[in-house]
Amino acid sequence: MVELESHDLSELLKATSDPTRRIILTLLAQHGPLRVTQIATHFDMSLNSVSKHIKMLERAGLVLRRTEWREHLIEIQMDRLKLVDRWFEDLRSIWALRLEALDNLITKETANDTDNN
């Protein structure tokens, strides 16, 4: 399970490492589902290039493509971002413990200095 999450996290971070893909995610979060052509209007690149970025986000599970009649709507999948949240939370926990240990050390040193004076 941990190995699978690690692989998924790597895919998520890889997919979001590109500024264009982050903008696409932001657009989808702000506006809800959009057609590929609507997304493409925000970029100075070909529709094919935008579509490749969307496919990368799809592979990472960050967006879902659904078809309504002849239109392909792209919508963000916020649940996948929980993996990134969990990873950052783990990092914050580690740093909180380290800072607490440092605070204890400084407090102890200050108490020793006060006792010696």
C-alpha cells in the first residue's frame, strides 16, 4: 500500500511540475468542468499541445474526461490531491517534532545557564 501511494504521489508531483498543467488545474477548480477548446483559449499553444497536457493530468488521475454528446468535458478530481496533502502533513509532523526537540534543548540550556550564574 505504501509503495503504491509513493508511486501515485510521484505521478501526481510529476504531472503538476509543469506550470501549464497547474494553470489547467486552477482553471478547472475555479470554473468547474470545461471543454478542451475552452481550456485551450487560455494558452498560446496548439490545441494538440493542450490536449497532451490534459492527457498527462488524466494519467495521474487529477482530471476526468467525460463525454456529453459530442463534447468532451474535463473536470478536476480533487480527491487525488489528498495524497499530496498527506505527504506534506507527514513532512510538517517531522519538522514539528524536530522544532519541539530544539525548543526543549534551548530551554534546558537556558535553565543550565541560569543555574550556573
